[in-house]
Amino acid sequence: MRRLLRLFYIVLILGVAVAWLVLRPNPLPDDALAGMTGDPARGELIFWAGGCASCHAGDKATEDAKLVLKGGQRFPSPFGTFVAPNISNDPEAGIGAWSDLDLANAMARGVSPKRRHYFPVFPYASYAKADLQDIVDLRAYLATLPADPTPSEAHEVGFPFNIRLSLGGWKFLFLKDGWVVDGDLTVEEQRGRYLAEALGHCGECHTPRNALGGMETGRWFAGGPVPAGRGNFPNITPAKLDWSNTDIVEYLTSGFTPEYDSAGGHMALVVQNMARLPANDRAAIAAYLKRVPPSE
């Protein structure tokens, strides 16, 4: 009996230790950004490619108001309603006091400055593929934007989804390195992959999710239900999207489809962001979409 109890306690202690290693926040090393300095001009392009204003600006903000990142937009989902936080340059309500490493930990590891897990509604599963230099440049640009003292609202997420420590398990399952579309890609296609899979986080909407909210990368870009429960995101693999490269570039520039329809909803905001990128970046995204495996 004593041997069984001893074995039980050993297994229990090992289990707790393994669970802690899996569930604990895992920030970047302190020297991860050594030697890097931010370029706000490059950071502006990262800002629009990453769609920061689309979620973190005030609801229905237009023109210059889109650069006031006071948060407050609400995003309903099967797990609860998430509210975009203030990421303006305010040192108290926003991220004005954050370092480059703080932002890199948030985007690449989903870890807050207080070493807590962020919910993956913040698309760090995609941003984790971004170059750290791009994140440093983005931080430099964010520092040039207005500060706003509006406090961030709390997420409306109930038990058990509000247990932040459990998100370490989610990251263990779904926060993966490597590209989804791999193989012998041209330089242009690689650039498009970077914009679509990392900064643009297109898969976060256009890829189906499993019961735990992880992207089903085996059906990459195959579409899926809108988390709010109304409508579906379209399949944008070559199985359904038969537009030419020129058609795709035009859509990402003006929002008009070959059928003379126009982008609506959140996609209209995406188009506004993409239209600010160089034309060759939109062409790169079009080239990449043609390399995505067809999926019904």
C-alpha cells in the first residue's frame, strides 16, 4: 500500500509539473529583439497589412478616427463576446507604456506584459509567423498615433472558457510553426503567403474551425460559419474562387468583384486596408491564392 501511495504521489507530481510546463505562458527570450530598431514608415505598412484599425478603432470610425485605437468593438462567438481593447498610445488605458518586446510577446506568443494568456480572438496564431523586425517597426508606428484614455471593457466570457491558464493547452494544440501552404513557391508567392497567412491573418475567418476554436488547416481557406452565428465566410480556394489574378487584385483595391458586386461587412474594412499596400503586394496575394490547395 505504501508503495502504491508513493507511486501515486510521484505520478501526481510529475503530472502537475508537465501540466504547468504546457499551460504556463511562454514569452520570448529577453534578448529576442537584440539589435533591432523600429522604422515607423515601414511600421505603417505593417499596421494596414495586419488590419489593426479594423478591430481596435472605435465602432464605425472613419478617416482619421480610424487611427484612434480606443477599442470597444464587440465580437460575439460560441465562447462568449470578446471586446477589442484600447491599444492607443495612452500609457494607462492603452499600450503607450509597452516596450517592443511587450508587443512582440503579445503578437508572437499571445502573452501579456503581466504574463497572462490572451484569448486567441486576438489572431496571434497567425501573427506568430510574422518577422520580429516587422513587429518592432509596427511598435514604432503605433507610438506615433493618438492616445485615448477610454478604458478597455472586459470580455463577456463564461466558465470554463474564462480560465486563462487553459489557453496554454489551446496554444499547445494549435499555435504551430511553419507555413500552411508549402513547397516550391516563387518569391512573389512567398510574399503573398506572408501577407495572407501571417500579417493579413486571412485564415482566421476563411478557414473552418473545430470544436475548440482551432483552425482546421487541412481545409485551409475553405470557408466556414461566421462566429456570431449569421452567415458564412466564403471558400476562397481555387475550387470556388475562379477569378483571375487581375480580378483578385482589383477586388483588393476597390472592393468590386468581376460581377460588379462589392465587398461588404468586415471584408470592406479588409479591402480598405489592402488598398493602402503597394500594388505588388496585392498581386502577391493573388498569386498565393492560386497556390492554395483546392478544397470543397
